[in-house]
Amino acid sequence: MSKEKIRQVPPPPGGGRGANAYARFIPREELSSFAAWMPGSLGGEEEAAAAAAEPQMSAEEQQIEALRAARQGGYHDGYRDGLAALESFKQSFAQQATAQMGALLHSYGEQMDALQQSMAGALADAAVSLARQVVRGELQANPAQVAAVAREAIEALLLSARHVTLRVHPDDQPLVAQGAAEIIEARGARLVADAALTRGGCVVESDIGIIDASIESRWRRAAAALGSEAAWNGESSE
């Protein structure tokens, strides 16, 4: 049996509440898609039902999850703090190493300076000891050199000096009297024997000062030029 086509009927004339009502039946052929309406579909009950359908964690599971999260956070915090501590240790170690290296180099420099001074002193003492032996041998081999020492000592005096006295060792007196006779007579000096003096030296006295040309004095000046304080007798002059 053929379906009758539903015809749209205009609303009846007249007033009242029924006059505003209008209804139209839509044929199935004009609908593209549709779904059946269920009570409660507009109030969010579906989302609530879906949430209620999800499994809920027990208290023990929640504690385990909280413990896991705490451990993870503690791991990150510990890793960060460990990196900071490592960086601080590296800086502190570098500073300490630098300070220790500086102190070591300073100590090494001081030790090297002391060693150089000690070596220089030892060399000077060796040179002085050798020179002392040479001078003593020369004095013994050529004692007449004392006359030249006496002449130089008298010539070192100013011409205005008066009351000149030349003191020498008794064994050197004849040598000086013969070798320095001219200068002694020219300056009007007296030649006096003095056993307190060492052979090879002399002392010139005058009214304006004293010229110390003794062996000890001349040796002290020569040793000081070599950086030594060794005395003529081989002992320290201190």
C-alpha cells in the first residue's frame, strides 16, 4: 500500500492559547541523522558516569604513589644539590691547590736563595783560605815587601801631618829602615819597633789620624771584597 504524503495544514484562525501552537511532522527522508533522546543526557550525567566507572586507587596504592613521587622529587633535589656541592668542592680544591702551589714555589725559591748564598759563602771561604796561604807564603819568601807597605802608608798621610810615627814588627824594623829610608826622612817620621804587630804590616800615627796598614786590617778589607768575614788567623771576625 502506497504511503500518503503528509500535507502541511495551516493553523486554524481564532485566538486563545491553541492559536499560537504550530506543529510540523518532518518526513524521515528529510532527516540526515538523528538519535534517540534519553533522560539525563543534557545534565552531564554521562561524564559523571564515566568518571565513576574508572577504577579508584586504594589508600595503600595512594601511599605508594605518594612515596614514589617523593622519591622522584628527592632524587632530583639530591642530584641538584650534588652538582652544587661538586662545583663548590672543585672551586675550593682549585683554590687550595693554587695556595699550596704558591707556598711550595715560595719555599722552593727561599731554599734556592739560601743554597746559592751558602754556595757563594763556601766559595768565598775557599778563595780566602787559598789567598791566606799564598800571602803567608809570599811574606815568608819575600819579607822585604814590608818596606813597600810602609812607604804607601806614609804617603797616604796628608802633607800637613806632624809628629809622624811608623810602627812595625821588630823583625821588620831593619827591612823598613833600609827600604823606606827616604820617605821616613822626608816626612820626619820616627821608626818604632812594636812586637804587638804581625810581620808584614805597619801602623802610621800622626797628629791628624792613624793609617792602619797591619796585616789583619788589610786582610779584612780584602776578604770583605770577596764576600767573606774570615779573619787573618783563620777564624771569623765576628
